Amino acid sequence: MAPARVSQQLMKDQQQLSQQLTIITFYFSSSLFIRGHFQLPPNTKDDVAFRVIRNPDVFEFWRDYIGQKILYARGDRFLEALKFRFGNWLNDATRRHFFMCLDEFRTGGVSPSTLERFVGEVSLKQSLERFLASASRTVHHHVDRRLPLLIWIDDRPENNAEEVGFAVESGVHVHQFTSTALVKAWIEDNEDFLRENDSADKIRFISDTARFENSDHLDAQDNSYLNLTAGENIARYLRGHLYQAPLLIYCGAGIVHTHYVKSYEATGSTCRSAIARAYITALSKRTVKDEFWKGFDVTTIEP
């Protein structure tokens, strides 16, 4: 994979996260300053959240269902607004997945600019229809790739040499990635293939829960940092983009910090090699409905 492609993904993630954090910081700082010094004129208050919104549908949705004085909508408020706006057309799971897609880095909410960036120039409903259609898209041309496929994300791949060897011996093809940026770039480049084969008997993921990653370039060791939420970042990315393939968080002492798996469909965590191997075996046998690996800190394989 071209380094430029990975750098582009890193820049995209950094810009998105920086923008959301800037908005949050600005919101709270402005609120405290204004509250302690003076009151804004009513018209200025009402207009402040909309100065950057150009899409009329996003403008109306935010004004009517969230509030024209709100610069940053917390998750529960945003989900409730979607429910009021679209009713039963969007079920609870879809609303939650859409929010995960918008709040990929789990800042806890959504800004008007984040929503507008996702919607683009179409209406909010059209963008949601596009979001739903992406999960059910069928590719009809031949895809020359080998299945079953295990996608493994870990900054220390040598730690998994035995399990990877076991997978290969079991007839499973393994793609290994050492960073979140690498695997996300690969997923985006291979979206058609993944959508077409998005099921437990064809593709599965394994990830560690924390790893060292680089903030700028692949070779920039000085820019490496410990990403303590790497496992949840992958879970949130996959479910937020409506991928259904299973994800197993496989780690050591960090297992105590993997309670988050309970918040995501088809996701589990373990520190046991036997569980990881059984998970791989189920893939090699093209099993669809195995569930023993789901949940927090799985230690046994139920019959």
C-alpha cells in the first residue's frame, strides 16, 4: 500500500478529530466567557450555530430538531432528533450506527459542520438512504481474491505468529496491518470486495486493544504514540460503516479495558489463545452462527 495513501488517511482522521475537539473547546470556552461577562443580543445568539451551514436541509434539521443555539449536540440529543424527524423509517440500530459513523472518534456528540460534511449537497434523507444502501450494495463483477479471509490488526505482529500460522494451516488467508490508518485505508480501497463478502463465514477481524501508532508518517518513530482506544476505534469504524463481519479483540493485560465490546454487535474480547484459535477455526469451516466468542473477556467455548 502506497505511503501517500496512508498519510492521506492519517491527515483525514487528524482533521476530523481536530475539528470536533476545536468545536467542543470553543463551545465550552465561549459559554463560560459569555456567562461571566455579558449577554449576547438575541439575534446573535440565535444565529451563532448556523454561520457555517450552507446546506438548507441540514440548517432546517438542526434548527427545528436540535436547536439554533446549540453548537454541539450530545449523542442522546442527536439520536432523539433523528427519531423525531424520521420516525420509524430509521430504527434504533440504524440511528445508532449513523451516529457512530459521524462520531468515529467517540467525542460524544456531533457538530453542524460534521453533519453537513457527511450530507454534502443532497438532503439529509438522501444521504441517509445512501448510507443504508452502502451496506446492501451488491457487486456483480468477478472479484479475484481469496476467501476465507482474516484481517488482523496489531502493532506487534510477531506476537501472533503461532495463531497466524495456525490460521494459514487451516486454509485461512491472513492480511496483517500494524496500524489503524493502514487497515482503514485498505478497507476503503477494497470496499466493494468487503461489502460483497461481509459475513462471518467469509471475513473476520482480530485486533489488539491498544497499540503504538504514528501521527504523521510510517517511518516517523518520534511521532509514535500509544493509542489506548485502538480496539474500540476499529469496532466503531466497522459498525459505523455498517460492516457486519465479526471482530475479536485479542490482547493480554489490556483485557480489563475491553468492556466496550458489549456496546457493539458481533464483537468480543479474549486473552485466551484457545478462544482465538476456535474463532479462526469457525472461519475456516465457513461457520455463520457461532457466538461463543461474543462478549467481554471470553474464557470458555460453550458447546
